[in-house]
Amino acid sequence: MSRILTGIQSSGKPHLGNILGAILPALDLARHSENDCFYFIADLHSLTTVKDAALLKENTRAVAAAWLACGLDTSRHTFYRQSDLPQVAEFTWYLSCFTPYPMLANAHSFKDKSDRLKDVNAGLFVYPVLMAADILMYDAQFVPVGKDQKQHLEITRDIANAVNKYHTSELLVVPEASIREDVMTVIGTDGQKMSKSYGNIIDVFATEKTLKKQIGTIITDSIPLEEPKEPESCNVFNLYKLLASPEAVEEMANLYRRGGYGYGHAKSALLGVILDRFAEERKRYEFFMQNPEVLEERLKEGAEKAAETANVVLSRLRSALGYS
Ligand code: ADP
Ligand code: TRP
């Protein structure tokens, strides 16, 4: 059995990029019978940027509903909300005493956020230590993450090795990052990487009206409808390509090249394929959002399961450090 663990922040609504780039690949791993998966919503990390309690709660529910709607089997795997296990805060403290200050000061993600954000709080600085605690507190062996998280995994490994050096090499499991090199970067409505922070998302769980509006904002060039167009250089086509069948993609490419096919037509086809591809997921998402008690029940069960491991690893660390 391999212990696989990953988390997604709840700093915004889950979008097409999160689904194709993180949730679906994680669910593929969960289908292998030899994997024991711990998937969670990193809502404590979200507090570094989201201070509005109602919004944070809503986003956390939306991210949880997205995982469940996409088919996470909670009877086989452990699915929980990070803040339901406050043990992680204690674990973070212990780890932070083994973390060299310059390692955090030089982290790319911290430097990037401190240049970009107005609110540069200590939580942003300690963010990688909390992430290390998320991983080490569950004896995770493999952590599937996007390329942007590679350095955070290196920091996690360094911290685990530092603790083990003082104590025994078996105290903490040193995890490996599984970087999803082959996973595409989904572009947003402006052609840049789709991201909550760029306001360019396509929310596949939104109402049809909102979804249509978001797709309507996809930036295209101004070649007139009747003229031939190059499909590969169009944001609408590139998004369509991620979701439609190869035959449908080929057909759209031919229509672009032939002329007489406008971006409005392509946008309608994209809306159609999203509604079709995610029809079941959208229904399940709606169910979980309309029935928060069912969602809460699943998260509560997940937290109980997660606590069984967290308490064992925390006790192991506590006693190694001389605390009872
Ligand atoms: P955001 O950029 O919207 O804040 P996060 O950083 O919370 O997204 O990402 C959560 C997960 O989704 C990460 O594993 C990340 O690699 C993946 N992800 C985010 N945006 C994209 C994208 N545009 N394409 C592919 N994967 C993405
Ligand atoms: N920092 C990760 C991100 O922004 C989210 C995260 C928090 C995480 N804790 C984790 C990912 C532990 C993997 C393992 O994408």
C-alpha cells in the first residue's frame, strides 16, 4: 500500500484548471487498489489570503463538493477538512523549530506573494511549514502536486530530514513529490494560466447562465466570421480541445479553417461540451451544495479517520521531543 496525500486550498471556487489539473489526476490515483489516499481541503492555508469567514466557509464547501461530485470514494479513502484536525497547528510548531529561517525567506512562493499581495502576514511566511505538517503528520509517501509546489515539497523533505537527524531516521516519513509534468496547464478566459487570482476562471459548476457569461468573455481576435481562422491560436478552440472527443475537435478545426464559422459558434460548442462532459458532476455538486448536512457528515467521518493516523504520528513526535 502506498500512502498518497494531497490538498487543495479553498481560497476561491474550484475551476476547470483545478479539476483537470489536480482533482481528476488525484482521483485516477485513488482508483488503484494499492493506493491509500488522504485528500483534504487546505482551509487553514486559505486564511493567509481570505479573511472573510462566510466566504471562506462557502469556498471550503464548494471545494469539498467538487471533490465529491467528481467521484471521490470516501468509503475507501480519507477525505477531510484541514481545520477539523487542529493537531496540525501543534505539529507545525514543532516543525518550525527545525526549519532554518533563510529556507523560508528564500522560498519562491513567499517572495512572489510578498511582492504581489498587500497583506504580507507571517502566515504566508510559515505557509510551507504548515504544508510540511499536513504531509508529515500522515506519514505520506507520495504527494501529487503541480510544478509550482515543487519547492514546498523540497522544504518538507528538508524539515523531515532535520527532525530525523536529531532523533531517529524512522521518526518521520520523508515523502516524495509526484510532479504532474504531463498535466496540461489549462488556460483561462484571457489566454493566461487559469487561476482564481487572475479573475479568468471557468467555473464548471456555475449556473448555465454564469457559465455562458464566463465563456463569452474568452478573448478572441477580430477576424470576421466569413474568413478562415487558425484553430490552434484560438483560446476557445484550445479549451474545447481539452474536453471534446478527437472527432469533434477535428470537426471544429475544419470549420475554423473553412471560414464562415465565428467565435460565437465555437463558444456555444464549448458551452455544450462542458455541460455534457460534466452533466453528472454538476448534478452531484448541486446536491452537496443544497444539502450541507450530507457534506458535513462526510467531512466529519473523514476527520475521524484522519485523526487515527494524525494522533499516532503526533504522539510519536511529542515523545521524541520530550513532551508527554
Ligand atoms: P489557483 O491558481 O486558482 O489559486 P491553486 O493554486 O489553488 O489554483 O491550485 C490547486 C491545484 O490545481 C494545484 O494542484 C494546481 O497545480 C492545479 N491547477 C491550478 N490551476 C491550474 C491550471 N490552470 N491548469 C492546471 N492545473 C491547475
Ligand atoms: N500549497 C498547496 C497549493 O497551493 C496546497 C496544499 C496545502 C498542499 N497543504 C498541502 C498540497 C499538502 C499537497 C500537500 O496547491
